[in-house]
Amino acid sequence: MGIIKACKLVHEYIRRDEEGNVESIQTALNAVDLDIKAGDFVAVLGHNGSGKSTLAKHINALLEPSEGTLFVDGKDTKDLKYLYDIRRAAGMVFQNPDNQIIASVVEEDVGFGPENMGVPTKEIWQRVEESLKSVGMLKYRNHSPNKLSGGQKQRVAIAGVMAMEPKCIILDEPTAMLDPVGRKEVLQAVHTLNKKKGVTIVLITHYMEEVVDADYVYVMDKGSVVMQGTPREIFSQVDTLKEHRLDVPQITLLADELRKAGLPLPKGILTREELDAELVELYRRKACQSF
Amino acid sequence: MLRDITLGQYYPADSVIHKLDPRVKLMATLVYIMSLFTFRGAAGFMLATVFMIVVIRLSKVPFSYMVKGLKTVIILMAITAVFNLFLTPGEEVLVHFWKLTITMEGLKNAVFMLVRLIYLIVGTSVMTLTTTPNQLTDGLEKALMPLSKLKVPVHAIAMMMSIALRFIPILIEETDIIMKAQMARGADFENGNIIKRAKNMVPLLVPLFVSAFRRADDLAMAMEARCYIGGEGRTKMKPLHYQSRDYLAYLFLIVYFAGIILLRIFLA
């Protein structure tokens, strides 16, 4: 069993009227099965309203399953006595960087998690320093978060989670409100944490480009997992993705169009370099044939 | 337009006063205010002046910063002085014209009241200039901790204060954005009488409140995700501990206040 395992996970948002009668039920998660291995970089892709944020909140035990079970680090999220163990094991980074930074000094914000966990003062300082260093924000430790860029704020938020020494970090569309530079910074920081510290990453996003480097991808639509596999497997199915209102990375799309136009390119090309290499190879073969 | 509001007026410098525990500074401000209304006569006045000058010197904050705070209360000071000047009854009449009389006592009272007010403002601004809002919140939390035995939610109040401090600049920026957005749609925030202007604020306040509530909701969730469960079992990254200089400051304070009281008793 992996670090995060969902079995037939269901979540229903129930809207009640004033008397408490059920007015409508909206199923946000419908029998989701997941198994995420420790140390992996997993991406969850989905269009707006696909249930991916609801899933993120479940992993942090912020929501309770309506049906089915979810195990985080071997603990059932329904079991209240494990609530804080789960939140310690699986840290969460939210979309809006402003709404998750609590303190008015960077280092104090990073220290907030360890303070809540009752970590001794001396160790808090060590953790704060280490986690700020791991996201490359150490030199901003005495700054006010209000003066940082979006990407920097989001990195501070990641450092704040890192200081709690989680086994796993869930990032719920961490780049949705950032400019391209900020997005790059944040992704770089996340990849570094995954590779150097071995932290399991669950990245929830709707940007295809961010998924390319993941180890495994889940595609969600209307509350269910509709596709899963490596990025190459996923992106080789351009038409299925389009059915779920998702795009593919531009390079993959270009390669797909070229293939449809008659060029014998393989499926699932993800990066510019790959397409480059394939085209050069193709040209060489053609040149050989004609001579 | 809204951007030039600065919160607090902390003046960063490396001085003994800056380094003092915020609790000491809170206490000292309180004692100083009490002393201003206790002292009597020239000697007491001298002592209060000397104390203030010494503290200002120690704080390394330029005197002009202290005086800045006076501007906002200049009207209050003028009114106080005028009332004291004309309305104090007394034997020795200095000036008498029409229905107004100025007595010797009135003059004395006016001067003392004025001095007291000025010292009050300058004295308290020494605290705000040398203490960051965060330190102040921390100091208040720790100083008021005994009240939590009486079920006063001291930790929650301090947490709310520090979150408010963090979000005020964000909300100000947001107000600015909403204002511009509404102005682009033809809203008018500057013309008309007070009632009309207040009415025109509605399209500004409604979105601002909606967004503030949304932020509060998000923040609460983010805090919960980071294991926040209130003050219990929490450790501090920057705990407050009294140093020897803090005890020395308390001693200094006691001597000063005792001096003021003794002068009042023996010289009055």
C-alpha cells in the first residue's frame, strides 16, 4: 500500500434548506481509487469542477469521506484520533498565496506549523532555516510577505509546510494565480524537494506543461478518475483527453497534428527536444531512402 | 491614494530601548502616564522631563519623529488649553475683558495640562516607535496571560490582532483595486454631500466584505491544515524571556515613580 490510498472514495456536498431538509446533493467525488507510492511525483489533472480540489482536501483530512475510505500514511482519515498525524504527514499548499500566510514576517510564518505542533524553540529555528533554504528563500527571512512576488509567497507557503517535516505535500493549483516566472520558480522548488528530500508530491493542476515531468498522472472528470498512467501514456491519447475538456501540451499537439497529416511520428511526444530528435531522425531516414 | 497609509510607526534602530522586552515597555508607558497625572510642582515636572529626555536619547529615535504624533492632536490640545485658561476660577485676576477672565490659576492649569498632553503623546510614541506591532502583540499576549485563568481568550485575541496586522495592507490594496474597478464603471467616490458619498460607498464595501469573508475562510482552512488548534500545547518560535536589562529597566521605572510620588508628598 502506498502513502496515499483511496478505496471507492465518495464525497457529496449536501445543501440543506433552513429546516435541515436536503435540498440538493452534488457528488464531487464518485468512487475514486488512488494509490500513490511514497517518493513519487504525482499529478492530478482535471478541468474546473472535476473534483480535484475536493480530493486534495480529503488527503489533508479537511473533509470527511461520505463513503469509501482514504488512507494517508496508513491511517484512516475518518478516524478523528489520527487527524493531526495525518495533517503532519500530508502538508497542504493552497491556491492563493496571500490567504495562507499567517504572520507578517516570513520566518515567523514558516515557524507557525512547528509552533502548533509543539516543537521546542531551538528546533523550530533549525527547521525554519532548513526549509527556507530548501525553497531558496533564506535571504528573505526577515521580509514582510506583502513585499514578495506571487512566486516567492508561494515558495514561503511551501517552506511553511516543509517545516512541519511532512512525508507528502499536496499542492492544490499552486500556480493558478502566478505569472509564468512565478510558476517556474514554484515548480522548480517542488521538483527539488521531491528529488533531494524524497518528499512525495501530489500536484493538482490544470496546466498540462506542469504534468510532463511527473512520475504518474491521474486525470479526473466529473468526480471520477477517468485516466491514469505515465505522462507519456496519458498524452498519447489526445482525443480522449479532449473528451474530458483537457488540452495536451502544445508540442504534443503539434506532433499529433503532424502525425495526422501523414508523418510517421510516434505517439506521446512531450518535450520540444523529443520532437526535435524525432524530426531529425525522420529527415535522415527520408534522405537515405531517396539516395 | 490609499497606499501611503503605514501601519504603526516603527523606527528601526539598534538601541537599548528597542531591545527591551515589550512587556517592560507596555508597563513603562502605563507608569509614565500615571506619573504625568501624579506629579505636582516644578520639581516633579523637572523629573518627568528628565526621564523622558533620557529615554528618548537612549532610544536613538530622532526627536522629530516623536513630535509628528503631536500634529494629530493639536486641536484637542488647543481646546483643552483654552478651556483651562478661561474657565478656572481664582483670586488673582490677570486679564479681564468683556465676559472673559484669565486668572493666575487658569494660566498655570492651562500650561500644565498642555505639558501633560504633549508628554503623554511623546511618551507613548516612544513605545510605538521602538516596538514592532508583532512584538507588541506578543507582549500583550504574555502580559495578559494570567487573565486566561478567568476564561479570557487571551491567545485568541492576540492571534486575531496579529492576523489583522497581516491583512490590513492586503485589504487596503484590495480596496484600491475595487475602487478603481468601480470608478471605471462610473462610480463616484469624491463628489456630493456626506450622505450621498456614504451611499456611494456601498458598491465598494459590499465586494470588499465578500472578499474579506472569503479570505477569512481560506485562511482558517490553511491554519487548520497546519495543525492549528488554538493556544494549548503551542510552543513559541520567539518566546519572551526577561533579560537582566529588563529587570534593570523595571528598577529604573520604580525609582522614577517613587521619586514622583515623594516629590508630590514632600514638596507640595
